[in-house]
Amino acid sequence: MAVKGVDAWVSKLNAVDLPVLGSVVKTLNQLTTSDDTRVNQLSDVVLKDSNLTSQLLRAANSIHFNPSGGNINTITRAIIQVGFEGVKNICISLLLVDQLLGANPRTRLLQVMAKAFHAALQAKAMLPGGTPDEREEVFIAALLFHVGELAIWSKGEAQADELDRQLSEGVEEAEACAQVLSLQFKQLTRALVKHWHLSALLDQTLAQPQPRNPTPLMVAVKLGDALSAASRYGWDTPDTAKVLKKIAEYRKVSFKVAKEDAQKVAEQAADVVSVFGAENISRLIPKAGRAPDIGVPTEPDVSVQLKVLRDLSNAVQQGTDVNTLFQIVMEGLYKGVGLPRVGVLLVVRDQLLMRYALGTQANLWREKLMVKIDEVNFFSEALCYKSSQHFDAERLKKCAHLFTPLLQDLLGGHPCVIAPIEISGRTTALFYADKTGLAISEDQQAAFGHFAMQAQQSLAAMALKKRR
């Protein structure tokens, strides 16, 4: 039975899915302010969980929390070395990773958790003149800023699957959440913050309406979250520059210093998340100048092409789904044809959406590349093509007017290849690929066209099978 509404989700998460996280975090955040008493209380809470104890000591002995290298072998020693608030926040971070990630976390969960840790470390680092306790307070507020969304992607099961599907098809987040969950992510976050007593600062930061003069701590939380969201698409994008400008003003430093410091924090963040047992999200934290996760050949590899084409044929015979088929074809274009940026746009109602993408800027394309079919632009015009097309620099000059500001920003107007995919006489998708400014060879053009044709034939065969 589907869970609907904020109260129902809070009850489910608290009673069924995350009772340990809710209970322990609530206890940690209600510890008394008496120094001697709260140290003993914190030790007692941690020692009740042997796994948490060992993970905490491992984290406390890491170079990030213990740069001097002295051995920390007790909880009390960890509190002395790292500080009460620091140890408390390590515990909350460890619990968050342990309770939410699980064995096979979905991609969206990993992305949001990477964003959360990155935001927390940025917010903590940028707080001007803050005390150690204030920095820890900012860290945990930024870390839990999207705890409602994290909980849904971790424990939402079939409803999370449906939500993922709708978002992937271009449905707006607010609309999809309302339809599938009968709530918004931020509503659930606010409810969990209150129910679990997560953070007074976070409660203030999420409050509606917002105060006219937010405190420096609240501003740090919001700026950390904004920077982690923007920098996912690169450190030199207009959105990232806007956030960095605000950070520079907030810290009263130059834009150059703000950017350099933020990039240093991002470098450290990828290492810090490993301390918390979240190694699989470290690659999702944007480092300055980082190359793509996997190497991209720039020339065709015929052996890879043949293997992918065999995989494609076998997949169709075994009754694969459309998602898998597109992923196979993109892998062939990416690794076999040597095209560093590959995407598939689907016709969804009156729009073309970049539903699949591989290579540099893949996340940015999937989230932001969306054009109207009835508007004049590069992709809407491509729906009229009957075969694969190559756009070299000369041809691109003649159609420069088709690159809207959005397309110019996301694609850059590089030499590219594009092919329509027709099913039953109607174009339902477009394949796009480029080499980020490099020329596309004749062999690559031919291979791209061949893969597009094979994809079209495979889709037609799948459609025929369904009708039988």
C-alpha cells in the first residue's frame, strides 16, 4: 500500500525503516549542556553500539581529525582530541551512511548524499570567525539539509522507483513528489528535523517564512548547500560563479580566494567521506580540473564496436527493455566509436528531453537539457532529418541561430553528429555526440550512423515482439 503524506512517511521511517537512526540521533542531540555529564552520556550512547564505537575510533584516528598521529583508543580520548560536538557529528554522519546507503544504493541516493557531505564541509569551512562548536553546528545542519530526500531514495521502495521514472521523463520535481508521495522533500525534512530533534539551526534555516536578517550560521548553511548543488556541473559555470560571488561577499574576501578555498575543500571532501565509510560517493564530489571517471578513447576501436553490436543483438533476443538498449548503444558510441560526449533525447509530449547521457557533463545534460518541439532550435529541427547528419565547423556557422542560449551553454556549438530514431514512421528519439571541439573523423561519422541504424532496427524488433 502506498504511503501518502508527511505524517504517514514520518511514522513509517520512524517505526519501520530508520528507528535506530531516529532514536540515536535524537538522544545525541538532547544531551545535557553540563560538560562532565554530557561527556559521560555521549560515551554511554556510543558504547552501546559496538559497530559505531569501532567506526568512530577509526574516523577519529584518521589524518583529517587527528593530524598529529597520536593513537586514540577510547571514546573519552576521542572527545578530548576532536571535541564533544565534533565526535557527536562524526557519530551522526556514520549513522547516516550506515542506515541509508545499504548494500545497493540507487544512483539518486548517492548523488544527494555526496551533495550533502560536500555542502556540510563547505559550510563549515566558510563560517567567518566561528567557534569550533558553531562550525560543527553548521556542518550538521548542512549535512541534514536534505534528509527527507535521502530517506525517500533510501527507503521509498516502489514509490521511489516511480518517482525516479517520472523525474527521468522530465516531470518537475514538485509535481512528481506531490503525485507519488503527496508531499515535497523539504516538508518531510522539516518534519524529521522536528520529530528527531536533529538541529535547532537547521530548524531555523528551514523555517517558513524566512527571517529578514538570517544569522551568519544560517547563511553559511544555505551557501554551502547552494555551492554543492552548482559545482556538480563544474567550477566555471555561471551558476557556480554566482554562488562563489555571494560567498566572497559573505567572507569579505576576493572572488579568487573564495573559489580557491572552495576547491581545496572539495578536494578534502572526497577524502573525508571515505572516513565515514562512504567511499562510493567520493567520486561524485566535484574536484577542480578532474578528468572523467573513466578514460575515453578519441579514435574508433573496431573490436569494442563489434562486441557492443553483439551485446545489442543478444539483448534484443532476450527481450531487454528500452533503457538497457540505449545504454548499450551509448557505450558503443562512447568506448567503441571514441566520442567523449554522447546523449539520447526522447520525445516526451511537446518536449525533447536528454534522458540518457554519457561522458563529460552527463549529469548536467540529463538534468538541464530540455527544449520545446514547437520552438526553433537545433534539436527540434533535427526531428525532420531522415538519416545521420554531420555538422562540421563550416556547417555549424550556417545554423548558429538554432543554438539557443541554453544549448550554447550546455553544448558549446562543437562539431557533432546527430541521428533521428524512427518507430512506425515517427521520430521518437535523437542520438547526439561530439568530441568537445575536436573534429569527428569520417570513420567515426560512419560508425555513429551505423550504431543509430542498429538502434532503430532493434527498437522496431522489440516493438514487433510486443505486438505478437
